[in-house]
Amino acid sequence: MQTKFSPEQLKQPAIQRSNEILRNCVHCGFCTATCPTYQVLGDELDSPRGRIYLIKDMLENDREPDEKVVKHIDRCLSCLACMTTCPSGVHYMHLVDHAREYIEDRYKRPLTDRVLRWVLAQILPYPMRFRVALLGAKIGRPFARLMPDARLRAMLEMAPDHIPPVSRNDDPQTFAPKAAKKMRVALMTGCAQKALNTDINDATIRLLTRLGCEVVVAEGAGCCGALTHHMGKTAESHATAAKNITAWAREMDGDGLDAIVINTSGCGTTVKDYGHMFRNEPLAEDAARVAGIAMDVSEVLMKLDLPGGAPQDMTIAYHAACSLQHGQQIKTYPKDLLKKAGFKVVEPADSHLCCGSAGTYNLMQPEISGQLKERKVRTLEAKNPDIIAAGNIGCMMQIGSAAGVPVVHTVELLDWATGGPRPAALDRSQSDVPILR
């Protein structure tokens, strides 16, 4: 694709990067075949190719974003299926992230949009605030139908039936290996996950220590910054990301780290991109070091000697999170691990398509998200599974809100198969009372 940025524009690092990306695009349209929003809406401007044209025109002409551009960029899930499909290597993620930052800086949204986005940015990355909000949403959920805004209804309806107590395993500390030490790793405990499902981190710690890892929960680490990053709120996302970089670099320079383990794939895609995000900032070197050892938990487990399990009479439908299969290009590891543990693993039709969660997308674009969720649940349940497994908390909440079978993190199943407790989600009553402490 030809571009016409001026020499002055190209002095800006963000424009320079977007120019490189745009010039790789050859308009082939392969991306439209795997774009969920294009499949649902049938609008060229709701395909990656269409959005690329809109972004190019906006950036080249230094144009103020208008309602049309913002609508189509906001409808993008950032599922990154287009990057997997693209034969030309167009790095759409960096381009759309730049567009979102540009829009955030230069477009004044309607008041309701500004308020909703501010509320999400001030609540979701903070576990205790999120817990309080979830409890409030649970109380208000019976009145959801009275809400005039579909986004407010979605926020009330997202509250799970069970809000777990705080896990003290998420506090800064070190867990000694239960077998001969093979690795020293830092576990990213995250933010929203600590409010929604504490079983995941608990199972990860048990499994890693059982397999010979010393597991560190680093002082000062927290939210990865993904939620605000994808809203275009760069200052906020970089502030939280910087805390992680500082905390993990300190561990790397201390007793050392072999890996930073991430069990929420949406976070993993962002942490692995820290080197790019901070490339022009004072933390650039440490950010690149951190990104270089960041691994999804399935990558780490493939390096360890996960014991094989006897065949189990249980079918697992594996949901491939977009951030894992497209963002990190990890496609087979979780399935390989589940099979090794003795489970029968099946995959749904169109497994490359998004479930519609996508960070805050299911809250900000509930109609499109709902259609994608319905299709995903239908294809998963068509396999008649006993359990649905996934590696991302957002997908688990999205699918779990409609599925008729339990949705469990891959790590919980692997922990169970190697001596850990039965995942609580398999036995949890829908009437469980939430606990807040």
C-alpha cells in the first residue's frame, strides 16, 4: 500500500511504525474471511482491510476522528485473527492500538461513553474495587431489564453467581518447589482474575511447585495495562505496566528468573509487547528484558516434565482464546498438555473465531458480543463435552454465562490430573453466596 506521510509526520515514532505496517498491506482481503465483525455485520468497514483504509486516511491527513471512524474502530475486537491469516505480515495490532490512542487524544465522545469508559478504567484493573462493583452488580442484576442502555445491562449481567474470597496466595511471597528445583519463575497474578476466579492462580502455583518451580509473586506487580491500553488510554496503561516491569526486573537482577508465567492469555499478549510499548521510554531496556522471558503457562509446562495420566472418561472441549492462538501464536500446547494428562480433547467448528469477550468489548459492544457468544457456545456444546477448557478469564466468563457445562481453566484440569483438588467449578452451586473480605 502506498502512503503519503510527510517527513515531519515520520519523525513521530508512532506514525513511523504505522507507516511501516500500512506499506505491508497489499489489499488482498484474506483478513475478511476470518474477521468476526465482518462475518456478523457484513460491512467492509468492519473488516481489517476497511479499518486499515480508515486509519490510513485519518493519520495521513492528520484528520480529526469523526463518528464514522470511531464507530468502526470501536467495533474491532482486537482478536488478531487477521494477523494469523495475513500472508503479508501486516502487524494490525500495533496499527489499531495507535488508532485508538489517536482517537482517545483527539475525539470527544458523548458524555455517556466518556463516563462508562472512565468507570471501567477505574474499576477493572483494581481487584478490590472490582469486587465491590461485582457485589453491587449482583444486587442490581434483577433490575437489569429496566436499564435503558444495553451497556449498563451488560455490566449488571456480567456479575458471576459466585464471587470468591480473596486468596492470600496472591500476596507477594515465594513458594518453594515440591520437587527438585528446575526453574525460578514469577507468576503474574493479574487484576480482574483475582476478583473473578482465585482458583486459577492457586492451581497454577500448586502445579508449578509440584513440577519443580520456585514461584515468586513479586512485590509491586499487578495489572498488565491491557484493558486501558486497548481503550487508547496510554498514560494509564503505561503507568501500570511500568510497575510490573520494575518489579520483575528487580527479581531478574536479584535471584534471577527463568520465566514470567502468565495464565491469562489476554495479559500475556500485552506483556510480550512491552518491548514495543516502551521502546522510546527510559524503561525500554528493562521492558525488552521482561517481554523476552514472558511466557504463557502452557509454554512453561511444555518445558517441564508433566507426568502422563491414565485415560479418563471425560471429554474436554478446548476453547482457543484469540489472545493465545492469534496474539501469541500458541495453538497446540494446551491441547497437547490436556491429552498427555489423559483427557479426551475436542475442538469446536470455527475455533479460530472470537467468543466476543475481548477485554471490555462485551460491555461496550454487547449486541455484537452477544451474537459471537451465542455462536461460540453453540459450536462448543455441539461436541457434547463434559467440560469446556480455556486459558483466559475473559473467555471463561463470557462462555460460562451461557454454556450448560462447567467452564474451567486448563491449568485447573492439569493440576487435578497430577494430584491437585477437583476444580471447584465442577461442583459449584449456582446459589453460592459471594464472599467479600
